[in-house]
Amino acid sequence: MTFGEKLRNARLEAGYTQEELASKLIISRAAVAKWESDRGMPDVKNLKALAGILNVSVDYLLDDGNPIDLSVTKKAIDLGRYGDQGKLSRMKKIRIKEKIIREEYPDAKIIRLTVTRIKNSKAETAVDQVIGWTALLLGGIPLFGTQEMGKTVNSLDHQYYLVNEEKKQYFVLLTDEFMISRLMPEKLEQKKFCIEDREFLTVGEVD
């Protein structure tokens, strides 16, 4: 039995509709429907809440064939609480996000990160080379590295942080809608480092 099937059975056994369960979790009904159809998994916070509301164990809900990464949590944030989101400048959004992350980790050392480079995959590198050489052969400016530059520019609305809380360290991403935290298996101490396809540089601390 999959996670979605177990969740649906537990919900029906508890006597809740999808709308009622969503209301208790303060999420959309569509999110519950997505989980029950095995098109997604709840984060750790919602998983624990589900188990409590439905009076089942987390172990019961988790299916061996559908593992969940318990090192990652995803939490919705609302920039609109601090002003009209449509009128907020990029710098104002960053200040709000830093207030939100400080509220989440009040006693931690929070280090700002900036993305210095987003590396291309092999396929993207090949396309980039074609674009660059084609521009050069046509007498134009050699446009090598345009895809990496474009991806880096597009990531400017995402803010990244390292959070040091006692013996734990979290890598945190804040978008305009979510705060996603990943517990790091080993502490990162260096000023410059890579995570997946992104190269980061530490640029100071959040007050």
C-alpha cells in the first residue's frame, strides 16, 4: 500500500473530507489530493501533524517504496504580512526574509550566501559552445557562458543562508513563497563552496 493510499484510508477512517483535513493543516485541498494520489509528499511538519490528526503513527503512513527525506523541511512564508508584496522592492523583500529566518532561528548564527555561479550540465555546456562559436563565426561578440549567466541572474529572487544552531547546521533557501531548510550532514566551514550545481560565497551575518 502506498503513502497516498494509507493517507486516504486513515482520513476516511477518521471521518474527514479532504477539505476538512486541509483546513486543520491550514493548507489547500489540492495539496491533500496531491498527497493521496502519490504525486507528492508532505514535509516533516505536515507529516507529524497528519499523524496526530488522524491518530496514526508516522511509521504507518510512510511506505517503504516512498521514502521521505527527513533532513529537509519546507514552510510557507507570507511576505504580504509586512506590506503589499506587489510593491515591495527586491531589497525590502530580502530584509523581510531575513526577519522571517531570524524569527525561525532566534538564537542561531545566520550567514548570508551569494550565488557566484550556476554550473551548466554537459548538455547545456554543449549548447553554450554552439551559441558562442556561431556568434564568433558570424562576426559578433563570442557569447560563451550566456546560459550560466542567465541562470545566475534568474536566481536573484532566491536568498540562501547557512544557519549554525548549536551542533547543527542548516542550508536554507528562501523564495517569495517558501523557506526550505536542509540539515547538513557535515558542517561547512569554508568561505567558498559548492552545493549541487551552485557555487556559493559567504558575505556576512544576519543581525
